[in-house]
Amino acid sequence: MDRTRQVTVAVATDEERAGLALLAAHAMRDNPVHVAALGPDPGRRVEVVRRVFTVLLDSREVLTARLDGRVVGLAAHLSPPHAPPRAGELLRLVPALGRAGARAPRLARWFAAWTRRDPATPHSHLGPVAVADAARGQGVGSALLRRYTERLDERGESGYLETDRPAAARLYRRFGFEVVDEHRVLHVPTLFMARP
């Protein structure tokens, strides 16, 4: 792969937002907690998570990453005073949870476990962060996190996130995030990370 290609990061446009939930759901379809919550069918995982992300991305600031003019990644976040997620946002997830069928209770337990650990102090809540399969290993995630942490520093905000992927945790550490809690969510080891 040509590693000289430049990644550009910008705030998502309204036109881009429609496709971002699908990009994120597809890129994250094999995350361990997604599999634990939604089962072995990757198509089903993509569809349910796309619906959830459609709701979540609607209320978040979203950065997009482009390679060769194509959007290949995103980093979404809620900033104070909107983080942690408010009850209204959680209520808007109910129809998406209903699409999970018999798996809906597992999905609800996952969200509840993450929400309970959200810091009570003002912070910027990062997530989802996703990179298309074909663009991995080309600096897309680093470019998104670099821009996001620059914004944190400019605003004087702390950052917070959850991850069930050790490789992602290594990347987040490079940008100043440290593990502040560990917990098994649906039997999946999950790291809760903060950047002061």
C-alpha cells in the first residue's frame, strides 16, 4: 500500500452524515462486544448497529477522514454540556433496540454498563471511532485522533471513551488516553479510558 497518500480530516457535512452510520457499523461489525450483544450473523450486526449509530451520530460532532477524496473514517464525540448522553438521546435509541429482536436485552445491558461508568464531571465523550477495512494501516485513525485531541486541547476539555479492542487501546494511549477502569461487559473485557 502507498503510505504516502495524505489523509485529510474535516468536520462532517450534512450530506456525508447519511453514510457515516453504515461506514461505522460495517467497520465495527466484528468488535467483540458487538458479537456478544448481537450474535454471530455479521449482516444482522451491521444492520442493528447502523440504526443505533444513525441516532447517535445525529447528536454528535463528527470528524471525517478522507483518502483520495473518499470518506474512509470517522470520529464522533459529545462535548460538554451534552456528555454524558442525556435521557432524550437514550430514548431515541429505543426503536433501534427493538430491531435487535431477542438480542435487545443484551444490547440494553451493554449500553447500561457503559453509561454507568461515564464520568460525572464535564468531558468530551469519544465514539464511535471507525476506519473502513480497506483504509486500515494508512494513518487514518491517527489523523482522526490527532485532530480530535487538538480540539480537546483548544477547548480545555478532558476526553473519555470505551473500547473492547486492545489494538485500539494502544492507539488511544499514543494520544494521551489512559485506562481508568476495566470491566467485563457481556463477558467481554472492556477498557474505559480518559485523557485529562
